[in-house]
Amino acid sequence: MVEEQQNEAEEDIALLAAIARGDREAFSRFYDRFSRPLYTLALAILHTQAEAEDALQEVMTKVWSKAQAYRPKAGKPLSWVMTLMRNHAIDRLRSLKRAQEIKEEALKNDVLRPTESDTQKETERNDLAKNIRATLAALPDDQRKALELAYFRGLTHSEIATTLNQPIGTIKARIRRGMQRMRAALSELSSIT
């Protein structure tokens, strides 16, 4: 049993040395070996799955970037990495508590409470978004597709032309006509309300 633990510790030391040299395979094996106990420790300290997962990712990033800082004389790799997690999780917990205190204080002082005008603005934005979606859906397919690719996917005119297998002039015309129809429909809606 003692010999097995000694062999595992030596293997872990070798993995950290390989990680320090940038060996991704070694890092993968290290992750597989230590992620469960590290996650369990993080969950015990932070109490939420999402926070524990974030902490695990951040500590493993530290392992990747600081593996060369590990010194075998200071203790076993398991102790080293568990100490990294413990310290990181406690720091994270303190930050979360402080953020919650600041939020509660702001709410007490009415700093974060939405005003009536904020609520009204949010309602107006939601109505505008609904009207834009409805107006866009009412456009002819060729204009709607060109506009969606340009404004929602961020493609250039030439990328849209390639995607839709159409000449660039046709794409520019479709976007221009689609925008004219959108403006006309939305200005008509705004004059009604």
C-alpha cells in the first residue's frame, strides 16, 4: 500500500514536470486524475455546482501555467494542488460574499431599484424588438435572408453573395430594399402608437 502510494506520487511528480514543459497529454492525464477530488473540495467550500466548476477550471489553468513552481520537497502533488484549490475557492467565496454585501447595500439605498422610467424604457425596447422581428418576418425571403446574414451574423456583402450564391450587386440591392421596407414599416408603426 505504501509502495503503491509512493509510485503514484512519483508518477504525479513526473506529470507535473511534463506539464511544466508544455506536455498536453500529461496535463490531460493530470486533469483526469485530480479533477474529481478538486471539484469535490470546491463544491464543499462554494456550495454551488457552477462556482465549483469555474473554480476547477481556474485552478487547472493555474496548474498548466505554474507547474514549474511545484517543488517535490514541499509535499506531494495532491497536497500542492488541493492547497491551490482550497486557497482559490476561499478567495472566490470571499469575493462572492463581498459582491452580495455591496448589492444588498445598494438595494437598501435604492441605488439599484429600477425607476418607473427604467421600466417604461424596458417596455418600449421590448415592443420595438417585437416590431422589428415582425417587420423582418414580413419581408420577402430573399431580402430577409440578406438582412439576417448582414445584421445578425455580421457577414460582409461579398460573404453573403458567396453564401447565397448570388452576385454582390443583387445582395446590395436586396439589403437596400429590405432596409427601406423596414424603415417604412417601423415609421408607420411609430406614427400609430
